Amino acid sequence: MNLEYGVKAKPPVHRLLVLALQQLLAILAATIAVPAIIGHGMSSSAALFGAGVGTLVYQLFTRFKSPVFLGSSFAFLGSMGAAFAGAVTAQLGYLGLLLGAIFAGLVYVVIALLVKFCGTKWINKVMPAVVIGPTVAIIGLSLAGNAIGDLYKNLMVDVNGVAKMTWTSSIALICGLVTLGVTIACSVYGKKMLKMIPFIIGIAAGYCVAAIFTVIGNVADVEALKIINFSLFKEMQWYPDFTFIQAFKGFKDLDGAYIGTVAVAYIPVAFVVFAEHIADHKNLSSIIDQDLLEDPGLTRTLLGDGVGSIAGAFFGGCPNTTYGESVGCVAISGNASTITITVTALMAIVASFIAPFVTLLATIPSCVMGGVCVALYGFIAVSGLKMIQKVDLGDNKNLFVVSVILIAGVGGMVLTFGKVTITAIASALILGILTNVLVSIGSKKKNAVEEAPAAEEKAEEKDSTDAE
């Protein structure tokens, strides 16, 4: 695609700061959502700080050649929950978060070393475009429910499972659609800078509409109109509560059994996230027209992701991963500058200490972010489908592979083994790889059978020619 700023480009300072803010807004909701879901007093500002640190580590390992931000990974939610569930004290639970991140990071390091010695050709054979394309599409499609769900607020479901609109959900939908409409208008009809920051303009427009409804709701005491929770400003956290501070207090309760529990909860998931790592980087490669698995190389991206995840968890408790929202932001804005990502990481670190700023970002209602995410997640899905444009879907071999991945992913084929959960994306990818192997074996045998008579005919012709 045509990029406004390439990977090595250096936007002017005033543009750079605005573009970095847009990246921060794109990844914010998901990054601070993970600690909120886990609970146990985990700090959202610490998670934001950890995401910034993890991204800087990733950029250093990849030599500033991969324009993607690392944020809190949802894949490890079950693992993080297991760390706290198996702990006798909260401090031991925090220590478990660090140990788990180290285990997961070491898996990435081991895989990186294997790639270093074995190369990446096997990846292209195991995961060709017919496999990786629909898998990337699934990453976007699997998030569709989250985006649409965020567009509504307090959507009621009756006894028959039928969703019904409430006044609150109707107002929230209006705010979300305003956000989406302004984002689209800026991206399609905007000129120069306006075209590059559609998310900021869209979020600002949606927030203003939501604020107007909220003010009216507070004055008239109408609960349905109160979209923004301004009371968060009364509960501002003025500094990040770093994970390692609590974790170091848990060493006195640490034993071998707990270490084993954490290892079992984290290590298998790390292998699953590795598959998503490949999919994200293949997707990003297609957007920036540069194969990241070759330059800077899969070894470096894995090391950056693994070590960055450990560094991020040390401060925020959450293992990090490359964010689809960040990739979507690159695609829509046309800005692939890694300097922008670096400034975004620094901005996240600084912002984690500015309580009013973090709180202001936290007050952005889910319906407004839902409007943005409709575009973000949609671009991820479309970029995956673009990967299979040159794949011959008239061939049943390819058709079966794509069909299996799409249905397994959209259908939510989640596999659970004890405390280990394989996400729908990973399950779809694994099933797709197996299907591709199955149909490829059949096609090889078919080709061998068809080629045998042809080889015999050529041999006979050669013998007759020699005889003459």
C-alpha cells in the first residue's frame, strides 16, 4: 500500500507527537483492560508503563525496523488468573506474574534460537499465504463482537436471548456511530494531516457528543444519558503501582509446587501466542511491503517480543504482545514510521505518571472506542483477505484450507486442557496447518501418479531416438 511515512521516515515534530498520540489511543483501551479484568489491585497505569518499556525493548531488538506497539496480552488472562488462584498471598500472586512472564519469554528465546539455526523457510512451508491469510482475517473477525458490543451500553437480553435496545444503549450507539462516521470522513476526504489522524478526530467528536449527553443527564438527572463516568477523576492514581514492588514481598511464600503451577499455566500459552506473533508480522509485512521475517528477521522479532514481554510484566504484571490495533492504525493512517512507535512508547511511560491525563483517557466511553475499533478490526480482517488474493480458490485444496480456518475461527473453536486454553485463533491456525498438510500430501501423490506416465513416454521417445 502507499504509505505517507515509511519505516525509516522522520515526521516533523508537531506531526510526530500527534501521530504518536493516535497510536496511544488505539492501544489504550485493551492495554489497561487486562489488569482491570484480573483485579487483585493491579494497576492500569503500571500496565501502561510496562507496555511502553516492552515496546522500547522490542524496538531495540528489531533495530527500529518493525512499526508495531506491544501491549497487554489477552491470551494470558487465564494464566494470570491461575497465578493468583494458586497463591496463598496476594504478594505471591504478583511474584507468579513475574515468573510466568519469564517462562513465556524464555519460550520465545528458545524458538528464536531454533529459527537462528534452522532459518525461516520452514515457516513459509508450514504457514503459506493460504493458511496465514485467513488466520489474519480471523484476528480481526474474532474481535468484531467486542467492537459491536462496545458500541452499546447496558444492552438488555430477554429470556429468549434476544437483545433489546435501552435508552442508554441507543445513546451510546449514537456516540459510537458519530465516532465511526467522523473517522471514515477524515480518512477518506481529509487532506494532509487530517487524513493521517482520523482516530484522534473521530474519538474527539464522539467524546464531545457523549459529554453533551452526560452533562444533560447530570442536570436533568436522567441516568440513560450519563455515558461518561466523570467520577473517575475523584479516584485518580497519582503514580503507577509497579508489580515488582509487591512481587518481591512474595519470595518468603514461594515453593516448588507453586513454580510448577505457574509454569504449566504460562508455557503452553506462549507456544500459542507464537502463532499469533507470526500472523501479526506477516500482516504487518504485507502493509509496509517489507518481509519482517527476513529483515530484521524472525529471530529478532521473537527476542524483542519475548524479552519485551518480561520487561513489561516486571513493571505492569502483564505479558506483552504485538497489537492488532497498532497494525490497523499503521494501515489506516499510512504511517509506518518506527520513530512514531518509539515516541508512543515514551509517551505511555510519561503518561503513566500524569494522573489527570491517564484518567481522562480512561473516561473515554467504550461506545466511542467501539466506533474506532469497527474500523481498526475491519482493516485487520481485510488485510488478511488481501493475502489470499493470488491464491487459486478454484482449487479445492486451497478452498478447504481457507474454509476450515474461517469457520473454526469465526465459530470460536476454543480448546481447553485443564488450566491451559488454546484461543480460537490459535485453534483455527493449527487446524488449518493440519488441513493444508493433508491436502498437500494428496496433491503430491496425484502429481506423482500423473508425472509417472509422462516420464515413461519421454524415456520411450528417447530410446527410439537413440535406436535410429
